Amino acid sequence: MAINLKPPSVAAREHRLGTIIGWDGRASDLAGQSLAGQSLAGQSQPARADCAAGCTGRRGKEGAGPGQRLCELAGPFTQAAGCGEQVVEYQATHVRDAVLIHHAPIGCSAGHAGSNASYRTCLVRRGHPPTDAISLSTNLVEQDMVYGGVDKLRTAIHMAWERHRPNAIFVATSCATGIIGDDVESVTRECEDALGIPVVGVFCEGFKSKHWSSGFDAIQHAILRQLVRRNPPRRQDDLINVFVLSGADVYTPMLKALDLRVNLVVNVATVEDLARLSEAAASTSFCYSLASYLGAALEQEFGVPEIKAPPPYGFAGTDAWLRAIARVTHREEQAERFIAREHARVRPQVDALRRRLAGLKGYVAMGEGFAHGVIAVLRELGVEVDGSLVYHHDPVYDAPDKQGAAFGHLLDTYGDITHFSVANGQPFQLFNLLRRVSPDFVIIRHGGLAPLAARLGVPTMPLEGDSSLPIGYQGIVNLGEEILSVLAQRRFHEDLAAHTTLPYKSAWLAEPDPFALARPGVAEAALP
């Protein structure tokens, strides 16, 4: 569906893309149902597709988006969850010369310590001196919920300017401001005129979406509306936008071989870096879940083509990614020379790792786009992967042909995954998911689930710190060596499990189906 930058907010993913947070089956079946759902969504009199066995049949609103016909397992409760505002905090506080204001109760700023730690680490990884992320809170209280909080917001914006002199101020809304209906857009416009810098409203009320990935879209929508140059003075034919998180810069060395420069955004970018997004020759990312909206909008609204190729994981993905960039920038010969050189350098190391990892089984639990890539790398290392947990599934991206470039590439190149589960990081399901597969190790991106996996006695590799570790040709070697390091700690995990008591009833721990409570009638029958 076409992107519209005129309104101040963007529709949540479940309404725009048909995002789901509950599904269980073979990966190939999910891909097939996603394609079928897109077809059904375009029918004027849509016929219901058959739901997967045991599915509740919950679907999105008809006509709301191209993926809305996908069947979803809907559990009766949520044990843990993140929200879009947390994602906005993580991105906005990582813009080096900007300040974030939480227009919210003080509890919505609870994640600042973790975001600050990530920011400082990323600065060092990218060669910058460490400094602290800056955010303020309007600290809404009960009185503000009755009388409104716009005066507090106006004061906070001017305070942020007086204290820090930023080049931009982001204002993140919250569930509280959404409930009371504060006119945030008018206040930010008023303050922008008064201060002479962009004051950017980011509309990310947590209750608007069932999955935190909508927060990426919210801040990207705000950046596109107010920070990206509408009529850039020139195009920079050697500049590539790369949408990243807080990992090390592994992209500059790869693209430098093609005589290209990189513009890394959003994390650890400057306001100027964001402004010149419209000047680049093309845009790309390591994760379409992160970059779906930004890449599609830059192509549609600013004429910056998006690279629609598999992300750079493993030999096959990195080859295709580099060749796609080379076609757009007319650097095919340089790309082929670099690919041949890297294959010759890395292949012997990968072959040695394959021998050491032979016969092992891994399990991957992380965001969808990231999981596709890590599974690809594991299979190139000769590791068996017959189970994975992704925290959501987008049946289609904002540029629909990208789903085939990511999920389709994984299935076509590396084969099916037998137990492919979609769930938004629920701790009570993890034991059952892992027992079903019995992996030798787990690779996981989730601050809460990683310690739980370790307590279950499974060697666990948390991939929270450096999101760039598995990227590119060197990423294959990096991941293999990290796996060997984790496997060397088997005895520690076994001892940990021997002294751990899980807080769940024996009936649930004996349950073979991790999604039993989402099956029709099961949850009701379990009630006293």
C-alpha cells in the first residue's frame, strides 16, 4: 500500500502489513499462507482462507492491508511484552546531536539506563568518544491526566533547548497522552517556529500496536516528514544509506571495495546524516523488519532506490546483496573482484569451522528479519536448524517484493524449518519450544529470554551487544567462533539447570504443544 507522509502518525503494522504475533508450523507453510493472504486481501468479496489446524481464526480487519488475511494464534494472556515507545527511545536517544522528550509518566523512561549503555558501547565501536544519551520526561501525574499535559510539554521542550542546544528535539508520545488527547502536533510546531530547530513529534502510543516493531515505523515516519531534505541540492552517486542498529560498522570496509561511502542511520547518526538520506544513490539494510518503512518511503517519496536483495548473511546472501548494489551504482566489476577475493579468504576458515560444528543442532530466537539471516549463516556452517522462534511475522513489507528477498531467499537457498514459531517473546513458552527441538545451543536476541534459556541448561549465545557480528563474509566466521566459545561452557549451563526451579506447574512443563493455550477451547477448559 502507498505510503502517506502527510498525517503525523503512521498506521500500526498489524493494520498496514497484517503483522501477527502467534503462529506455529513449518516455515514453508507460513510463507505460503502469507502469499495466499495477500491475494485474498485484494478481493472485493474476500473468501476466508482455511485456517491452519487449531488456529483461532483471528484475522485483521478486511481491506486494512495486503497481509491481513493471515490466520493468527491468539493466546488468552501476555506474560511479557515491549512497546513501540521503547523502540523510539532506543533510536531517538542514539541520534548524537538530538534530545528525546518522553511526554509520559516517569515509568515510561525506565528503559533509559539500558538505552544509554547501548549508546555508549556503540559510540566506542564506531570510533567516537563515549558520552551519555540524553532524554527528558514530562513526568505526567494524575492531575495531568485530568487537565492535560501540554504546558509541561512546552516547558520541557524549552528546557531541553536551554540545557543542551540540540540540532533536533524528538517528542515521543505515550499511552497516557493518547488517552487524554494532548495536541502534541500543535505544541511541537509552535516550539519549532520559536526555537528554529526541528521539533519532531513521534506518535508511538503503546496500545496502538500489539508489537514493538511498529515503533520503528513511528520514528522513521517522523524523520521522513521533518528531517529528510525534500529537494536535495545534489545526488551523491557514491553514497549508500545503510539502516542499522547499534552494531559495529562492518559495511564501510565491504562497500569501500566498490568505491562507495556509507551513511549509517538511525543509531549513532547525526541530524545531518538523517537529512541527507534523500541524497544517496540507494538504500539498504541488514534487516527488513527494521527498514521496511524507511526504505520504501525514500524510494516512493524521494526517488532513492531501495536494494531489494537478500540481506548480507552467508555467502549466498552477501553475494546477492553486493551484486544488487553494484548494479544500481554501476560497479559490477569491482563487486566481482571483491566477492572472489573474500571467498578465497574466508572459505578455508568456514570449512574448518564446519568440521568442528558437524552434527550440532542450533535454535534461533530473535526478530524476524534477523532470524532469517542467522539461520542462513548456521546452515552454511553445517549446523542443523529445525526450530526457530521469531517475535513477529510481517506477511508483506511496505515494498511487497522484499518478503521474497528475505524469507523466500532463506527457504529457496537453505530449505525448510520444521518447527517455525511466531510469538512475541513469552517466557512461559520457551521451555516447551526448546524441549520440542532439543538443541545443542541457542542464539537469542532478548534480554529476558536469554537468561531463562541458560537456566534450562542449554548453552546460550545472547546476540544483544553487536548486531553486526553475523554480517557479511567475516560474519560467518565470527558466528562460528562464538558458537564454539559458548559450547565450551556446557558444564556451567548444566550446573545452572541442576540448581534452577522453574515457576510453572508440572502440567504445563509436561505440555508438548507450546501454543496449547491458544488452541480453541484449551484455555477455557483449564479454568477452574
